[in-house]
Amino acid sequence: MAASQYYRDDRIDAVRALVLGVVVIMNMLTLSGLAYLQPDARAEMLGAVDRAAWGFLDVFFDGKALAAFSFMFGLSFSMILQRTAARTDTSLAQVMRRFLVLGAIGVFNAIFLFWADILMTYAALGLLLPLAARLSQRAIFALGIGLILAGPVILAFSGIDPPAPVPEGRDDSLRAFASPHYADTVSQNLSMIAGAADASTGMLLLRLFMLSGLFLLGLAVGKTGLLARITALRGRLLQGGGLCLAMGLCGGLVLRLMDAPQGVWFLLYLETPLMALGYLMVLTAALHDARAGRLAALLAPLGRMSLTGYLSASILGQVLFYGWGFRLIGQTGTLAVATIAVGIFLLLSCFAHLWFRHFIYGPWEWLWRSLTHLRRQPMLGRSAAG
């Protein structure tokens, strides 16, 4: 296979790696047990600094990284379509199989690793992307923005309770995940999956529309050819990103000061997609600076194996926090958990560098690709992308 078929944009992969790092931090707050506590119990357990850190992460990062990943998922799919446009061996069935395989990996992750899996959602929504890709860029943009706006509007008129964190107040999860028996982990994962919809209908509805809209916005941006002009547009990206971050932050702060949003105030939930897009614009502009080449090169390998990084972080989180591992669940403060997560991110980054010295794809990416193509893919050999 020609080297050009393995080409990856280091700076876009670097953005993906940074977004993954934030996902790891937020997931570790759940795996550590902190997210299962009621707010009062968590405040009583944590010191002042840890409480401030929890509030900071909640305002600035909770939900934003997953939203940013959704945009990049759509962007990546657009790039895949461009790479395969000239090929005759890529069928719609193969593209659909790609998402079905991702969904199966998500089921495995949810049951055996981390119940709060996002891959199943990405796979289900991704099945719509091949159909959406046939629309014009303007139609895709309009549909994406419409879906993002639809979530808060539907909440405002449906009478559904405002979104609430799914795992909060789950003492049963703390007990189950602290058990030394791995079977208890699997059983509680299944329980959390089954009860997620009942526990937070508003959150799931809002997320469904938001992620769908961000998928489409990523797809539309990829079709515009914007990636080839990022360096020339850095100034505008920084300005636009700063504006989105400021608007989203203001909305988020107001939202957290309200007891219960009603009516038009549900639009404050647009804080998450606004801040996610703001982060992406700022990071993309920053990493496309001529002086950021070395940093991008350091981050890019993990971005190329983001699926492997996502799943590996869940495994390492279980090892550190769960009862069958080092049993740190419920015993670690916010800053300590964040430090552990950063350590995991750095460990995964080092692993990615070493891996790509010898292999073409990340481990889980290779499995995903092989099952999609229904044949074993080449693995050995220095990656041309590296």
C-alpha cells in the first residue's frame, strides 16, 4: 500500500490527543468513585482545594471533551470519504460495517471496562453520516446547528426534568467497584447501563441532539477543505474560539447559579457545544503555529491511536481504583485523581511513540480495521505517517 494512504496530519492528531487527555481526566473522576457521591458527601470528603478543583473541572471540561471528540469524529469521517473517493473497493456496506464494529467494541468496553462508554453512541449516530455526506455543505451545516439547538428547545417544551449527572448518589456502585471480585464489576456495569436512561433522561436527550449536530458540523468542515487553509486562518480561529469560549463560559456560570432552568433558560445548556468548538478552534490555531511543530510531533502518535488510548485508560483506571486492583476507589481527592490521569496520558503517549516505531496501526485500530475489511490488515512496518 502506498505511503500516501497512511498519511496523517500531525497537528490534527495532536489536537485529538489533547482532547483525549481531557476525556481521560474526566473519566478518572468517575472511575475513582468521586462522581458516584452525592454533592454534600463529596464536599464533606474533599478539602477546600479539592473542592475548588472539582468545580473548575466541572465548569471548564465536563462534557466538553466528549463534545469535541464528536466534532472530530465527523471530521475524520469526512477525511475517510475523501481518501476513499478514488477507490473502487470501498462500498457503502464496508462503511456501515465500520460503525457496526465500533459499536461492538463499545459494547465490550461498557460491559467489561467502563459502563459510561461513548463508542456505542458514536457508532449509532455515525450510521447517519454516509447519508448526510450526500447533502450540500450548507445543508449539513444547517442541519448540524439545528440539531444542537433542538436539544434545549425540546427540553423546554417537553416537561422532562433538567439534565442531571448519571452516576451521582450511587453508593451501590462504590460498593460493587470496591469488591475484589471482577464479576461484581461486570454486574454493576450492566446495572449502570440498564439504568442510565431512567436516571437521567434529560441528559441523554440533550447529549443525543448535541452529539448528532457536532458530528454533522465536523463532516461539513471536512468537506469545505478548511484543513488545507488553517495556517492562513489562524487569526480568525483564535478570535472565533475565544468568542465561543467566552459565551459558553458565561452561560455555564449562569446555569450553575440557577436552581432549575425553565423555558428559554434551557438554551444555557449550549455552553457545552460552544466551549467544545471554542477549545477546538483555539487548540487547532495554536498547534498550527510554526513554533508548535515539536509539540505536535510529541502528541500526534497518541492521536493516531485514540481508540487504543481511550480503552487503555479505562483498563488502567480499573487497575488503580477498583477492588480487584489497587483499591484506591473512594480514597483519592480531585487533584490526586487529575494527577494520576495526567500520568496515564503521558504513559499512553510514550507507548504510542514506541508502538509506531514498529507498527502501522494502533492495536485496537488494527482490530477495528481488520474486522471492517473482513480480512487481516498489515501490521508490521514503520508507519509512513510517523
